[in-house]
Amino acid sequence: MKVPDTQENLMKCICGSCPSHNQCMKDKMQGLFCAREKSDCEIEKKGCICGQCPLFSEYGLENLYYCINGAEE
């Protein structure tokens, strides 16, 4: 199920705590990748915590690394 890009969901988002979330993404205030498009920053895979996010179970998500792959449809 597509995750709505809402303020409520942004407040639940844990992207900023991800080991792969880097300074470029912080500087651009990027997050909520499961609802938005992928990051335009270069990303080194250092681990993924998408599966631990409350939005992951709430919306029945199945993928990981939304920052690299973009939103789940």
C-alpha cells in the first residue's frame, strides 16, 4: 500500500536514525523515502532499518532501502 506523504507519517519516520542516512540527506532534510522519491544523494549501504519503522508494518511494506529505490507503490 502506498504510504501517504503527510505530517503525521513524517513524525513517525525513522529515516534520520538509519546508518545509511548521510550528511547529504541531512543537509537536504530528506526522509520519509517510503512515501517520497529516492534520495538524489550518493548513498553507501551501511544497513537498513526500514523494517523497524512503524510505517513499515502499518502500511504492509515489503521492500527495504527506500532511500535508494524510492517509494513502494
